[in-house]
Amino acid sequence: MEVEYAANIEELLEESPITAPSVSADVRDLLAAGEFGLAFDTMCSWIYEDELPISEEYYGRLVRLSEDLGSRDLIARMRELVSG
């Protein structure tokens, strides 16, 4: 399951609207350390705080992953970032 979490978060990170290399590096460092929940939360926090637009499909993937990794309140607030 942990490998699946890491792969899912890595995929979401690659497809995310985050452009700051330092943020991507931080998330990848957390993944390498096995801190999947923290990596997911860090990625989502940056998207939310920078008010980066996301697609409905991307949001749905975040919701599904949050069911296992937490951050449900943050993910619920991210709904406002869905464009289109």
C-alpha cells in the first residue's frame, strides 16, 4: 500500500499546478522518508494557499487519496479551486 501511496502522490505532484522546484523537492523528500501523509498535506497546502486552479478530475483524485491519508478538511476547502 505504501508504494501505491508514493506513486499516487508522485503522479499528482507531476500533474499539479505547483511550479516552485523547492516545493516539489520537499514533497519528494517526504515521500522518500516514508512520510506519505505529510507529503500529501504539503502538496495540497501549497496548491490551496497559492490558490492554484485544479480540474474536477484532479480534485476527485485528491478526495479519494485523502480518505486514506487524511487532510479531509483541507481537501474540502480546495473545492473552491476547481475550474471549469
